Amino acid sequence: MPHGKLFGFLLLLLLLQPALALPPLQLYVEITPEGGTLKPPPGEYSGPVVIRKRITLDGGGKVTVNGGGSGSILTIEADGVVVRGLHLSHSGDSHDQVDAGILIKANDTVVQDNIIDDSLFGIHLSSAHGNQVIGNRISSKDRDVTLRGDGIRLWYSHENLIKDNVLDHTRDMVFSNSRENRIIGNRMTNSRISMELVFSPENEIRGNTFIDNYNGITVIYSDELTIADNHILRMRKLTGSGISVKESYDILIDNNEIAHCAVGLLATSPLEAENILTITNNLFTFNDVAAYFYGEKGGHQIHDNRFIDNFVDAMGSTTHTSRLNNWKGNYWDSYSGFDLNHDGVGDQPHRVYLYADSIWMERSMARFYRATPALTLIDFVERLIPSSEPDLMYMDPAPLMTPKH
């Protein structure tokens, strides 16, 4: 059909819409030429919408697209599309179909400054590469956290920029089989897993803020990551951890603030000597256990960190697990040594032995009695007159007298 006739036909359809029905945004998309810009008049439109050609869709912050409770609200299938300034609401309810506010199945798109709410999943990238997802505000449907969808989900999607998005009351942020993405400056609150990476190597996770979620950053079979400059706060569930690393190697964990978590850092021992974690310049504070290491080999490089006001600074699944890590130049608020030559480093190593602490470490039910007078008395007597030689849990040969920053 010639373009002029198509325009007239679509205009007629718009005029024939029932007075109370929302105009379909898909019609406006169809009459926008390749490479053109669509700025719909302010108001509410019906979805779903599918974009199959390179256009710019700009809502200017005044356009709402109602998905009608079925499927994904907006789907991008053409490379180079720009979508910004929209309010997308009321997606479908299917986890199997991954009903989302925005589904991206294309490359080199820009999805920026949109508001997505009452949407099961927020933004889903499926085999989509080189996209920019920037400055969007995302929330899921009002239901239990386990029944929500992921705020941002990447599946086999590489080299994307996920930046400055705000997620609240979603489920997880998931990266599956997705490499070389940059996840920068995002904020996520009141959700389940702040970020989960599965078989997703070479990603950069920097400058994000995660607060009041069940878990922080969970890494599974994902190597060569940079996890730096993040704020991970109040992961208080019994099994909650700020950063959890399983069978993943060559990871830099640098300059993060990890506070008020059940476990600050949970890491497995490397299988090979070269497959270590480098843990530097982090602040661990007000955690039940700042760092817990599972396995038998140890070997992680743990330098220049600050351990302040934690109930326990470090422990392992066996006594020598934490001892075999390379500890050096950390600040410990529990260090009781001196610095007689005033070089900023303690004259004696910081040694931590296992006394009565083992009661609650080995018997989870005893956690309730931590810091009680009874357990404190037992610990004091053990330290004063040990019934046997205590086990050395770990040693820092060069503890700092004051924190670096």
C-alpha cells in the first residue's frame, strides 16, 4: 500500500476508536518513517508496541503506554532505536514469557530516562549487544519479592552499558551468559538479589549502591570481574551476604563499602594458585562476619582493607582456610599492639586465635547467645587460662595503626 494511503488508513482507524478506548501507540510507530523521530502528543496510549525499524520514540516525560496486562509493553527488534521519556505500565504476568516493560532484541539501542512500573520484569535484554540502558526508574508488581520479576535481566547479551538506573521493589538484577558489560552507578533497594552473575565473565561493576536487599552481589562461575567503588548496605537476612563468590577467579574486589550485612564477603578457596581473589581497600563495618572463606586452600590476596566494628572480622569453614590467605597491611580496630617506631605499622603481627568463639561458629543455634555475659565469661576464661593450645585463625604481619582513608 502506498505511504499516503497507509497514513490515511491508520488515521481512519484512530478516528474510529471508541471514545473511551486508549489510542494504540503502534499506529503512530507504523507511520513514522525509517530514521524519523516520533513525539506523540501527551497522554495515555495502549500497548503492546513493537518497533521493527530504526526510529527515535521520545515521550518527553508526558506519554504513558498501558500494556493492558498482556505480554511485554514495548519490544525493540531493530538496531539503532532510541526510546526515552516514556512511562510504561501494566505488563503481563508470565514468568515463562518474561513479560517486561521493555524487551530489547536488537543492538546499539538507547533506552533512557523511562519510568517502568506495575511491570513483572523491568528491562530484558535477550541476545542484545552494545546497548545503552541509562537513567531508567523501575519497579515490579506489588507482590511478594519471590513472585516479582527481575528489574534488569541480560541473557546472552554482551558489551552493554547499564548506568544510573534506579530499581525499587523488584526481584533481582540478573546477568546470564553475558560478558563485557559495564554496570555503573545504579541503585537498587527493597529487592532480593542486588546483582547475580552466572557464567558472565569480564564485567565491570562499579559505583553502584545496594541497600536493604536480601543479598548483594552474587558471582557464580564468572571470572575476570572488577567489583569496585560500590556501597552494599544492610543485607541483614540470616544468609545474606554483601559479596558472594563461588568458583569464580581473577576477580578484583576494590574500595567497596560493605556494612550491616550478615556476612560481608563470602568466598570459596581457589582451585588453582593463580585463580585468586584480590581484595583491597574495602571497608567492612558493622557486619556479623566481615569475611568468611569456604574451602581448604586459601590463597586470596587481602591487603589494605579496614575492619571496623564487626562482630567477627574473619573466619573460615576450617581453621586453616582463613589462615592460608595472604593478609597484609589491613587496619583492624581489634588490634592491641603498639607502634614504637612510629612508622604507622604495628610492631607485632595481628594474630587472631579461636577461643570460645567456636561455640557459636560451629553451632548455629548458639548465635542467639553471642555477646551475652555467659559466653563472654567463657571466652574470657579461655583466653586467660586456655585448656588447650588455641588454633590460629589468621595473621596479618603488618597491621596498620590507623585506617588509610
